Amino acid sequence: MSHPIPFTLPSNSAVLIGGGRSIAPGSSAWVACQSFARAITLAGHQVHVGCATGADQACVASLPASQAIASLRVFAAFAPGGSGSFGGSAVAAIQLAALQGASVSWLAGGPLSVPLVARLMARSLAALAGCSAAVFFAPGVGSLKVARHALQAGIPVLVACAGMSAAPVLAVAPVAVSWLGQSFWLFAPPAQGALF
């Protein structure tokens, strides 16, 4: 990655932060996610995040209560008491964020009658709504599905280089960028031609 292009967004833009559920605490992707979450909120952006272990949990745990109250919107696929969660849910971290005053949308993927996989995807799409960019750390299959939705909606996707040996394959070719001191692959949505 030589000479990445600087990337910016207008202040006060909402940014989705997500990524793989298997990111381990202390790993390079975990540390990068936490550092980015703190930097993006200090830069005046609102953060939208899901409710899973890995990147979501790293993001939520990185913010002091004062920043979380002001800047964090959590979208949980489970109920406040944990009903509807699974082994990849960061229930305790999300409950703590709610206690600290962070905005949490419980059952953001629909009621418990909705199957878990569908509820998780609907939760992710609810978190993506209103965002100006989607940022992923060591994305897994589910994160890449959300990235594809973002591109289709005209939202740029950034994938952190930390913890990854190569850029993931998406519908558009990536460009090397830097944002808030970190290196990313930027997948810009294709320009849409005139409809008439």
C-alpha cells in the first residue's frame, strides 16, 4: 500500500462499524477497531454498530460512557434480557452500554418469531440505514453481505487492512485510502447513470 489517498466524510455523518465475530480481544483487528471507533467519535461522527462478539463488541467496549451516550447507536437482534441471542451475541457488553446511556434499539431485526439468521441480517441493514460509510474489520461472510447491500445503496465501504492479508472481493475494485491514521481498502459504489 503505497501513498494511500486520504478519506474524509462531512462531520456529524453516521458511520456503520462492523466486522467478523471471530476477532479476538487483543488481536490487530480488535485493537484497530477500538482505535478507529474512538477516533471517529472524537471527530464528531455518530457510530452505528451491531450486537455481536468480535468487531461489534470491540467497538462498543472501546468507548467511554460519555462518548457512548453522545455518539453510539447499537442495533441488537435480541431483547433487553438477552432473549433471542446466540453464542455470537455480545449480550453483556450491549446491556452495559445501555446501562451507561448508549442508544440501543432492541430487536432491531424484528420480533423473536423471525428466524435468527434473518433477524441478524435485518438488524445489520437497520444499522446501515442513514450511514454515510460502512467500515469493516476482518469481515466474515455476513459482513460482506452487508457490504454488498451498502454498495447497492450507494454507500462507500471501507475494509481495514489490519489483520488481513488481502482485500476481500466485492463488485468493485478497491482503492487504498487512509482515514484517521489507519489504512483501508475503499470500495466506492459505482456511479449511477442518468435514468432518463
